[in-house]
Amino acid sequence: MKTKKLYESDGMLARFPARVLSCRPYENGYAAVLDRTAFFPEGGGQTADTGTIGSARVLDVQIRDGEILHFTDAPVSGEVTCALDFDVRFRKMQNHLGEHLLCGAFHRLYGLDNIGFHLGADYMTFDIDGILTPEQIAKAEKEANRAVFEDVPVRCWYPEKDELSELDYRAKLEKLEAAEGIRIVEAAGFDRCACCAPHLDRTGRIGCIKITDAAKYKGGMRLHALCGSDALADYGKKQAMLETLSHLFSAEEDRIVQAAEARLAELSAARQTAGAYRRALVGARLAALSDTEGSICLFEPLLDTNGLRELAAGGAHKTAGIFAAFSGTEEAGYDFVLASERIPLGRVKEAAAAALGAKCGGSDNMLFGHADADKAAIRRFFEGPEIFNL
Ligand SMILES: [Zn+2]
């Protein structure tokens, strides 16, 4: 006996009585077949329903060899009361029907087709076979929401062959279960499309439809959208984010963008000033140095890696050994840049790793790295005569 698919005729059914036809051990749990079910098995881009059969948890539902298998954590038998995790199912239906209305609008307004659909645990994406401007997308979003506000009935049915041949419908993508015919889902006056999933009984239950992202994808576009309770949750998240930014920038919410732009301009000016000071500091340090037959080892806590590089590059010709420039602290260790015109620095790399725990990379003329060693050990290593014998 085949399981009657209650989810096809009534998407709003949350609890139902059923009889267990069979139940057998399966992997870590059990696989049960019922005489009737409102649990939607995974399909058409939508994940399976979860819930309970009696006191057993339904963890997954799949169609295998034409049978609807309910995977449970405990054995079930006889007459049972079943209940869906309806909050989760309702959320999926809000998103799924919202996707129908959006794709219906893209089709009606721009002649585009839906060529991909995925409904995840906390997101939904769908693909369309054309590229649109943000204004065109906004127009389709508005049109889909008009269908929500008009709160029209949703009808799901299997038309007879003759009726089907006369029907104009969308989403041949979901031309599934051909053996039982094509199931049509219609939002009166707005969209008609082939689909196997359970649906809300009215469009008003969607609440609202919001496209959150649209990007070019495989010659068309991939859109992210949130509907109903997901859209509300997302609004809450974004509002909290705005409040945080508002505090951080000490700006009213509608002035945050200007406040952020002003801070970025300040940051850019401060960077230019810092660059000028850095060049002045490097110039002064280099001017104070005399040529030497030994190596030069300088600690400049105010310089970043760029400054150390400028210092080492500018001072390398003053030494017959190595010009070593450091910045850091005893606690955090020291970043450094080494430069030399006489000693190939590749040779220094291993010795510095062994003596100072230094990790570095670069060329024979210039090395960049970090050493977790104290200042005295660093000076001993670079200023001693051994550096010339590596
Ligand atoms: Zn669908």
C-alpha cells in the first residue's frame, strides 16, 4: 500500500493520525513507512520535515524506491499520532512560496526562467537565466510583495492531461514524479508553476519578501532572498548592527554612512602624516650613521615594516656587513628587516633561526622576519664577528 501524501493537499497540516505499515532497523535508528504522512521528504531543493511519530523523533524523511521512509530514533508501531516541527516547516513554506512569487515576477516582467533553487537552514537562493539591473530586481521584488499584500489563495493540484496541455505554467525545472503527473501550484492571478513541495494556503501568510543579494552567476544571476519570519529575524540582526555602529561612530542611524566616510578621510590624512614622519625619522637616522666595516643593528620601536624596509634599504651601502633594523618589544618579540650588499642573506637565514628562533623570508639582498629573542641576544648575533664567517 502506498503512503498517502497529506502534505500535497494540505500544507498547513501540523498533526495527524496514521498507521505504521512497517518499521525496520536502519543504520543507527529505524525506517518507518506510514499509511499517510504530512512529513515532506527531501526534494525539489527543499529539505525534509522533522517532528515526532508517537514518542519517536523523525530525523529525516526520504523517498527510496518509491517508498517514503521516515528515519526515526526509536521503533514505532500501530496507530500513532504524528506531529511536524511546524515552526520550521512554516518558515520553509514562507520562503518557498516567496520564491515562487519572485520567480513568477521575473518571468512575467522580463521573460526569465528559474534555473536553480536551494532552501537552506537559514538562507534561500535561486538562479535566473538573465542579468538584470538593481532597479529591475527592485521592481520584481515589489511585484512579488504585491501578491503577498493582496493575500490571494494558493491551490495545489494534479491537472488531467487535457487540462495540463491547456495550462500555461512556469518552472519546468520541477517537472518531477512524472508517473503521477505534473503537480501545479497556483497563486491566483500571480503565478502558476510545477512544484512537488507543500505550500501555504494563502500568499498573505508569507508576511513579506526581501531580496538580500544579487550577483552574476554562470551567465545569469544568483539571488538570495528571505521571507516572513526569516526576513523579520534578519531585520532584527541588521537593526542591532546599526545600533552598534551608531554608538561606535556617535552618529544617528541615518548619518552613519557620512560619519564612516568622515572617519575614513581622517584615517587617510593621518596615514599621510605618519608617512611623512616616518620618512623624516628614517632620513635623520641614516644621516647620523657613518660607514663601518662591521654590521649595523638598529632598534626603532616607532617604525612599522615599511619603515624598517626603508631604513635597511637606505643604509645597506654604509656597512660591509649586514644592516639589521628592528621594531618590537621584549614581550612580543621583534619584527626585522635585514639588508646587505656584501653578505648573501640566504646564509644568515638558518643561523638566525638557530640562534634567535627567527622566522624569515626574502632574497639574498633583503630578508623580512620576526624573532622571539631579547635585544641583547639579537645584538650579539648581528654585531659579532661570526656573521662574516657564515
Ligand atoms: Zn516550488
